[in-house]
Amino acid sequence: MKTLVILASILGDRSRSNQLADHLIQRLRQLEPAGSIQVRDLGADPIPYFDGATAGALFTPADQRTAAQSAMVARSDALIAELFDADRIVFAVPVYNFSLPAQLKSYIDYIARAGVTFRYTPEGVSEGLLKGKQVLVLSTRGGKARGTPSDTLTPYLTQILAFVGLADPVFITAEGMALGELAAQEGLAQARQHIDALVQAQPPQRRAA
């Protein structure tokens, strides 16, 4: 199994979502010693803001791009190649102001590309092209909102990930991070238990030859 872990927090070692990702990585290394794990840290190495120049580069024919435009497209191509190469994709996502971090939104804008990660059928129906992946979302939030109208992260990520083919993500959420240390530790402990149960229930898989 090739696992790609995408960290979205800006807090580094102090990040609760990064701590959950570290826990998952440790478990995977124990259960899948022959597997590989790649980590992309959007906080430590952020993707540049997706602006008009970037969009223009993607829509410019390859033989007409400037050197700067070619570099922008190459960045998008590299991010997408990581996704296609992975068997399992893990997103570690804190909730900032009821939504996802800006770094992750820019990342999504770079990898959601028509004709590459999604396409439209002749009937006008969208089809995601990143298929056959295991997808996990490890999220943390200060309060408790999962399953309520205040939880805007879960429906958004479910929709956008499915749009590019990463359907049926498993969400593991640690809530109460801002409700005192006891509540935070309880939320993290429950999430770690969920992670352990999930990885132990799934026997190691091998890529098709």
C-alpha cells in the first residue's frame, strides 16, 4: 500500500490534527511494514494561492505557455500525480472558523482539473477520475458540531472529494479541542481508538500488478 498523508494545519507539532495523523502513521507502519508513506505538509510548505494567473496558465495551450505558466502547471501536475500514485489518501484537517484551512482550499483548487481529475459525460454528468482509493479524513475542531448544521466541513469535503473520484471518505473527528484539556484529551482518545479499530479491521492490501 502507498499512503499519501496531507496535513492542512498551520500549527506544526502543536496541531491536534497532525497528532492524529502521526498516530495513524505509526499504526500503518506497524501493520504494513512493507508499505510506503508520503507526507505533504501544506502548513510547512504551503501551496501558492490559486489566483487568476494560475487559472490562466492551466487554460493556456501547452505550446503557448510562458516559463512561469509552465511552472504553475507543473506544480498542479505533480500534486495530481501524487494522488493517482497513492492507494490510500489521508487528509488531516483542523476546522478554522467553521471551514477548512485556506492552504487546503488552494490545494483542492490545484488538483480539481477538468479532463484530469474529473470530466463531464456527454449527458453533462460529472465523473471523478481518482478512483479506487481508500480515503480518510482526520478532523479536529474546538467545539462540538459533528452532525449539526454548524458542521460545514464534513459535507463540503464529502462533496468535493467525490467530485474528483475520492468517494466514500471515512471521517474520524476529535471534537472539544477548545473546551478544556480534559475534553480535548477525551476527544483525541476517542479518535485514536477509532483509528486503531479502522486500520486493524482492514487487512493490508496490495496494488494490482
